[in-house]
Amino acid sequence: MRPPFGIYLHVPFCTVRCGYCDFNTYTATELGPVGGAKGASVATFVDAAIGELDLAARSVGTDRPVSTVFVGGGTPTLLPPQDLVRFLDAVRERWGLDDDAEVTTEANPDSVTEESLRVLADGGFSRVSIGMQSAVPQVLATLDRTHDPANVAKALAAARAAGLAVSLDLIYGTPGESLDQWRTSLETAVALEPDHLSAYALTVEDGTKMAARVRRGELPMPTGDDEADKYELADELLAAAGYDWYEISNWARTPADRCRHNEAYWRSHDWWGVGPGAHSHVDGERWWNLKHPATWAKALAEGDPAAEREVLTAEQRADEDVLLGVRLVDGLPTDRLTPQGRRAVAGLVADGLVEGRAAIGGRVVLTRRGRLLADTVVHHLVRSAGA
């Protein structure tokens, strides 16, 4: 049987570029005159995106319903909610949706209203992921986030009133953020009782405004020990509040509250990524689109917006199975490892990185310490596999 099939839409527009962000996003100023080109503006973007759905339908067929739709960015909710619903309707018209399809959009707290969220819910969206990042104004200012922390609670309440499931996204390890400030953000998030929480360690990426500030000595570079302390605190507080980890950076109240679209990435299911810079994976082939909205839209109009394509070798796919599989609470079956990789498991158990009971049962499941050192676990398993 073919794996589940999902659709991702990358909306590349932001009102302001955050100093830490290296995502493929653009403000109106950065787009300049091309912002009026079809597909390179908020007003025309969804029309172009629907055109890529037509390409997808011709390429992969229409004989499999879509199980998950995820709209990310950027700030997807800068688009009119009616446009997001129109995109979802186009997905539904070409493939149909599973009866229990998960349909998510990301949102900034300042970019949604009770009315806009109700339009999304009435149109078939089931879930909203709100970019909270922090509850501390000083930390938000360092991140160049412009929303009022109080608006997170308002956005969550409006989403609940519309009948949407809610996830909150948090970032830890912002330069200058104290452990107590991170605790404040976690406790504030938990008090809002979302269905799902994500907590990601900040990476200071080359080429960003934040990287330049760190280089000039204006901001301290986050340390590994600091981020480890903050991850451990997150896991302790979230577990005490009834949230179970299911992927290294993600916690949910129940298995039903997990983000199934992101699980599809970790399980190497099939998905088509629509939009500039979006990545796709179908039937073992991967490709990624041209990044600039105008370039993407022009290439799409000419027939193919892909920048590059690849097909992984059997060895690359086996390595990736390890890389992705160990991130999940279900773990990785040891029979997916080579004999050398299986022999490495005992040492990882002895080092406290892998759960012993799970290993006896034939699975590699990370301990909390193992989650902090997941790259080390993967290195040992893959290195051993190639020895």
C-alpha cells in the first residue's frame, strides 16, 4: 500500500522579518516591484498556488485522498482567510480529503481575529498553530517579534470558540534569556491549556540579523549547556502538566493531539510542497522549488517550479531512517539496523542514551538524556552501520 499523502503550502510573506529567521520569507519592501507579479503578492498568491495543485494532480494522479494539509510560512494568516479556504477547496476538489483529515495553519497572534478563525473553521480547517515563542517582552524584543504577549491568550480563545484545536510554538535559548524567563514562558503556555506544544532550540543562523549582532558582541551566543537545561525544564514541566513527548521537540495531551502532518515527515510519507522553496517527497523522489516568489511563479507558469531533484540511494535512505526514527517516542525497530548498528545499541544503553527495556523489546527509544544527544546516538548507529 502507498503511504498517506499530504499537502504543504508555503506562504512566504511576513510583515516584519524577525532577526533570528532564515526561512524563505519576504516583506513587501524586500519584494519591491515584483510584489505585483502574479504569485508574488498577497493578492495573487493563492491563484498561483492552485496552479501548482493542478501540476501535482497531473504528476501524481488523483486516486489517493489527502490525509493532512499544513499551511506554513512566513505568516499564512496575512492572506485573507477566504483565500486559505479557497486553497483547501482546491485540494478537496482534486483529491478529496480523508474523513478525519488534519488541516492546520500557522498563525501569528496579531494576525487572526474571531471572524477570520471562524471562516477557517467553517471552511474545513481543524487546527491552528500559534507562534507564541515567549511570554517575556524582553525575549520577544530580542527575537524582533512584534506581538503583544497578551494576544496569545486572545488568539487561543478565539480559536477554541471557532472549534479549532490549538498548538503553541515556543523558542528557547534566545540570547540573554534566563532560565527563570524560560520557566515563565512555559508556565504561561501551560496555563492556556493548548492541545499541543512545540519547543525548539534557537539556532543562530549565518546571514541573519541576530548572527550579526552576536558577531559584534551585542548579544551573547547561546551555549549548549544552557539549551540543555532549558530542554530538561520544558520536559519536566510539560510532563507534570499532562503533556507527553512524541517527538524530540513536540508534546501533546493525547496521541490524537499530535501533529499528524509533521509525523508524516518523520515517517517519510508522501507529500507535495506547494509554493516558493517548498520541499516535496513522493514515491522516493524529492525536489524543492525555486525560492523567490516571482521566480517560482514564472517557472510554474512555464511548467515546472522545481529547482533541483534527487532520489536517495538505499544507503542514504537507511541512514535517514535512523536519523528520523530515533526522534520519535515509538523509536526505531532494531531490525531496521545493520548487524553492526544493532551491536552499538548495548553501548548506548550503558551510556544512558537509549532505554534498556525498549532495547530488549527490539526498539531504539531515546531517554531524556538521549534526546539531548540525539545526534550522537545517530552518529553511533550510522557509523556502526557503515563499519
